[in-house]
Amino acid sequence: MSEIGVDSRSLKDATGKVFAQDLYDAAKEGQITEVSYMFPKPGTDSTPVAKVSLVTGIGDLGCGVGYYK
């Protein structure tokens, strides 16, 4: 979805929400934060569907896992 040399934090979902920046901002050590946005399911057409990601910070890394509704 992103290209080399492009800051992925500028990625927007189908509604215009800058979800990648939200994920980045939510990754705080000692906290698990839920971020909702629209994103296409892998292996299907490119129709965006509701997705929820749970993110946390570990040191200077952000870690997350997501699921589709």
C-alpha cells in the first residue's frame, strides 16, 4: 500500500482519516489502545471494511495486531 520513500504516517483510509498517524500516536508503552479505521481485507477486492487495531509501545517500537469486523 505504501511506497518506498513515502512517510506511511500520511496514509488515509477511504473516509479520509489519517489512520497511520493515529496508530503511531496510540503506541504508548504500558498501554494497549484501540484504533478503528477502514481498510481492504487481504485477498478480496479493494473495498474497504471496518478494521480495529490494538497497538502498544515497547521501547522505541510500536507493535500492533488488528482484526476486521
